[in-house]
Amino acid sequence: MKVLRTGLMILCGFAIFQTATAQEVNDTVKLFAEMKTLQSVYQQKALSFDIRYTYASELHPEQVLDSLSGHADIAGSSYYYQLANTEMTANDKYIVTLFREDKIMYLSKPVALNAADPLEQMRESLKTAGVIRCSVTEKGSVKSIRVGFRQGGPYKEVQMDFDKSSGYLTAMRYVLKTSMLMEANGGANAEAPQEYGEYAIVQSYYDNYKQLSDQQKRFDNTQFFYKEGDEFKPTAAYSEYKIFVGSPDLQ
């Protein structure tokens, strides 16, 4: 099954938050203010952590249909994501995406909306999702934010759990349209197979947080390629890869 393979790469940078003040949030202006506060812990530190995703149909939430594991390193606007056989490394000049199964290296320019900025990712989602409610609750060492969306939209609900002592995100639960996770041509407009149901439950777990060291080397694009005249060429370590340039004016 490949339901998750594309969809979870998109969702991977969807939520890197901290904690919030316990209160009801009933509009997007207040919600964005909360989210800005949540981001601060990740913007102040260079972090490394592991990620695990599971997928289930809303029709049978107890049955896990697929799962993926990965890793993330984040330092300001620079980031690295690894999920299954796909890796993405970004700095202020390049985004390098490796498709390891196909031996393809895809080069592009950084964009305003990127996987390292969850606030922007959420804002883009909210443009079409339509928030109707948001609550912040506490139970023991866990603080949770639950966001509900208008009926019939791409998202039904998102819940984020945080460790109160560290402020780190520990888990997320998305209820979203199954079509958003499909790899078929047409993306979010693809029709989900009937047996999957209209809505999917994607749960993500974040652990093994560490301070990121040797940041400069971690996000250095010269480990992947070099330029010879106007041509991009792979380094010896990636000699089997074919390079595709996604930005025509890439320097």
C-alpha cells in the first residue's frame, strides 16, 4: 500500500509547535497568535528528533493500514527531513530532494512557504479548511490543542499534544480526507477507494529530541553536488544520481 508515501511528505512539516495558554480560541486571528507562541521553542533551538506516522480509515480506527518512520533536523530556516526513501535538505540557497529508490536528485530554490515553517503550513491549510472551533486543555504532563473545521472540508479535526515541561510536540492526530493522501494523478482531487472511507486518521509521534550539533555541515549542499560552468553535477558520493533542476534560474 502506498497511500501514505506522498501525503505524509506533505504533512511532515505541518506541525512543529510549543505550548499555549489554556483558553478557548474561536477565530483564526487568535489561533494564529497561539501558533506563533507555539513556534518559539523550535525557532530558538536547533533540534533533531524522530517521527513515526500511522494511517487508519475512520471507518475502522483500530486497524493500522500503513506506517512510516522518519527523522527531522531543524535549525532556523534550514532543515532536513527523511521519510521512507525520500530525503530533503534545505538551506538559504537550495532545496535538495533525494529520491533514493529512483536515484534522482531534484534541485530547487527555497520558497516562502517551506517545510521548516509550520505556522505558514497551517495558515495555508486554514485558507480552505475553515476553523470553527479550537480548545486548549491540560491533563497531567500533557497540554493539548484541538482544532475543528467546517463540515465537508479537507480537514475534520487536528489535535496536537505537547509535553508541558519541555514544550516539545509529542503527538498529533489528523482526521482528513483520504484523497489528500493518495498518490494518484489529481492529488487532493483523486477519488479515494471505497474501502478506505472518505476520511483517514493519521497519527504522528515525535520523540528522541536532541540538540543539533555540527549544523553547518548538516545543511551544506556541497555534499550533494557541484557546479561545472552552468551544469550541476553530483559529487562522488551521489554519482549514481541523475540531477533534475526544478528552478530554471537556479544559480
